[in-house]
Amino acid sequence: MTLAIFDLDNTLLAGDSDYEWGQFLVRKGIVDAETYEKANQAFYEQYKAGTLDIYEFARFAFRPLTAHPLEDLQAWRAEFMRDHIEPIILPKARELLSRHREQGYTLMIITATNRFVTEPIARELGVDHLLATDPEFVDGVYTGDIAGVPCFQGGKVTRLEHWLAENSETLDDSWFYSDSHNDVPLLERVEHPVAVDADVTLTEIARERGWHQMSLRFSE
């Protein structure tokens, strides 16, 4: 098995699913617009700056999951997928996934965004393996806590190492595509790191280290 690993938000998607989910909840009136949108934007800016406290953010992001029946959450998620996520899946991202699939690679998405939001996105993209931040789910309800290691920054490496050990696999000839400097720890671990529509910090790092750079949004 040879892995082709992909970040999700702003890599395969022309946007951030975590942030967009928050905006969706605001527009639906499911959360208080003023307080939630302000906090959501603040956390997003912290993420881009590399200063996000993932545990603090999770407590904020998981709160709506704890406050509503699972049936309602799943119905809202289906609407969110249809109206807000499918339109921002990049056509070139689908082509890249197909190319690796045809070459016999095993595809994986690894993302800081929580599994509740990202699981249907991975299904839509035809990616069987998803490592995401897992909301704790006990007796049919979300508790508001993170289960296990959050899939963020160095936590992505930890989660991937656990997966590799459990599946007796290696990173030989592996690829990882990401837009964010938050993913440098994992980009350093694979044989083929690729900066995709990268932020300013990652663009500079990729240039210094000779990593391949590409765009899934624009013609090259």
C-alpha cells in the first residue's frame, strides 16, 4: 500500500468546511448569530496564524453537537453538504484524486476539522480513509469533548503513525498535499510533500526546501 494523503480545507475544497459549518449554523438560526460568528471568525484567524488552541476551539465547535438531537444534526449536515460543500469541491481536486487512484495509491484525507463535518465529504470524494478530529460520542450523544488525539499540527503525525502501526504500513513513496503551514510537521515526514495554493508561510518554506508547489484553483 502506497499512500497519497490530502489535507481537506483550502486544499481539496475552495474554502474551509469547519468555518463554513459555523456560518451555516448562524444562517439557519441554530446558534446566536452575533456571539457565534464573532468567535468563529476569531478562531479561524488564529488557525491561519498558527496560534489556535485546538481544545478551546473544539469546546466551542462541538457545543452545537451537544445541544440538538442527532436526527436534526444529520438533516442539517445533509443540507450543508448539498448547498455549501459540493459547490466548493475543486474539479482539479477530483482529477488529482482520480489520478492517484488510477496509479494504485491508497487515498487518505487527514484534517483538523471534526469527523461529523468531514465524513460525508470524504465519502463524496471517494476517499475511504479519513483521519479527523473526533468528537466524543457516548450512548448516542456527543459529549462536547475530543476523543483521543486531535488531528492538528503535530497531532496529524501522531494520528498517522498510529494508523500506520495498526495497518502495518509505511510512508514509503508517500505524498501529502496541503495549503497550510500548520501541516509542516506532516509535510516533513512524507517522501513527496506538495504545497497546494499555499499560505504565505508555507509558500516560503516550500521554496526554501525545494518542495513542489501547485494550484488546484488556477491554471498553471
